Amino acid sequence: MQRISMQNIKSVNYYPVRMMLEVQFMGESTVYQYYDVPEEVWYAMRNVSNIDIYFNEVKREYILHPQ
């Protein structure tokens, strides 16, 4: 299994039925919810060597709701 580098991201969860990606950053209690995220993005995030770089490239494409 490939090791994924996560320097800024503490946790990531995906809910396929809702097409929602939840991201929590290091040092923050806020969980950010991104909507209308295709499942392919979730699979890609799980297979990149640096999730921070990938996330920064795609995050602007989706609706953000901080919780």
C-alpha cells in the first residue's frame, strides 16, 4: 500500500450517497463539507502520494459548507 502524505489535512471522509467530502485540517476543530464531489475524486485522493497538493488543486470546484 502506498503511503499518503498529509501535512495539512487531519482527516478525510467521503459519503457517496450525498456526494459529500469532509475535510478537517491540522490544528482546527472545524470540519469542512464539500458537496457534489464525484466518487472519482475520492478514489483519486486515496491514491495520490500527497493528498494536500491534490486537494488544493480540486477544492475550488465544489460547494463548501464549514460545520
